[in-house]
Amino acid sequence: MGRTAILVSTSLLAAALLSGCGGSSQPSPQSAEPLTSAVSAPISSTISPAAAGDIVIANMSYTVPPSVKPGQQLTIVNNDSENHTVTADANDLFDVRISGGGGRETLTAPTTPGTYPFHCKYHANMHGVLTVA
């Protein structure tokens, strides 16, 4: 086979392979779906899910369970980007610092039933009440 025939054969083979790969600049319907889904999915990887009974900090406020058992271990989840604390208003019963951006810390509830108001040391407008029953 001559040199020209080899070049033509190679060119035809390359053209056939490229046309099989979808030489169109338009994405195929199968590839458009995952790309669209990936682009439109919300980015929330820094927000940590919380379990029932956890204290959750979000939007500069606390979400506290209705009541907890004496001595119960609670997880505090901070979904804000800022650092916060859960600090008892009286008697230095608890003072926990929680890093922003999904930080988690543990708090042991007081062993005596009652209501325990608390606040954030860094943000004067943040208050909550832990009820031990």
C-alpha cells in the first residue's frame, strides 16, 4: 500500500472514531442531566445535621430540646460561621465554646432538675433555657 493510501485510510479511521464520540458541540441528553443536577445542587457541606435532643445553633439563635434528663450528654452543633458559647447565666454550671462552621461539642446537663438559662459570651442577643426534668 502506498503512502497516500495509508494517510487516507488513517484519516478515514480517525474521522469514523471522532464521529462515534459525538463530534457535536451539543451535550447528549444523558450527559446534560447529571451536569445540571450537579450544578444546581445546594452547597451545604459545612452544615452539620443534628439529632433529636441536641442543642443547635443557627442564624444567631439556639434551638433547645423541650427537656433533657439529669446528667444527660448533649451535643451542641454550631451551624453558624461564627464561634459561639453555651454559658450558664448563674453559678458557672457550664461554659462550652463551639467553633463555627459545623463545630460540635459535648455538654453534660446538670444533675438537678430545673431550668437553666444560658447565653453566648460573644453575642449579647443570644439566649436560651435548658430544662432538666
